[in-house]
Amino acid sequence: MIQRIDRSALTEELTRTILEVPGVAFPRPRLTNLLGAAPTASGTGGRPVGTSSAGVRVRGGDGGPWHVEVRLVALHADRTLDVARAARHAVEERLDALLSGSTPRADVSVTVTGGI
């Protein structure tokens, strides 16, 4: 459990969580991520890992509810709706494990922006 919540660490952890979801090709980078430095290493299946937390945005906290926005690209072999639901469920479970019981439940939205 995270006692003092570091948004950057939380964002990185949620990015790793969605990469483990079956059917997720990769998180969809935002323009700011595209203009920044490229990741330095590749993970399983050539997925980028490292400093970038592209595709995951965490807002809120500080006594109020958390808002997590996930943008991802799905594999064509999987149904887009199933991938989005699985990603949302994985993020919600990970947040429940990381955040204390006194923290209000997070609002999680998942958008699938494409498929490969």
C-alpha cells in the first residue's frame, strides 16, 4: 500500500498494469509524450517501457476522488470492448491494492484509440 501517494509512481504502476492486460498492444501516447524523449528499453513483445507513462493520466487525490484516464491501442485479434473492460478492471483492482481504504473510489475511464 502507498502511504504518501506519488502521482508519478502511481502513473507508472498503472501503465505497467495495463501492459499486462491481454489484448493491449500498447498505451496510446499523447502529444506531450510524443514530443518528449523516447523510451530507452523495450519490454515483453517489444512494448516500450521506461520513463514514459504515455496513455495514462492520473488526476485528483489529496482527500478527493482520483480520476484515471487510460488511452490504449488494442490488438485486432481481440474484441475492443473486452480489452477496454479488462483494462478498466485491472486498473481498478490495482488502485484498490495500492490506495488505503480511506481514499474515495477512483473514477477510471478507458478509451481504445485504435487497433493493430
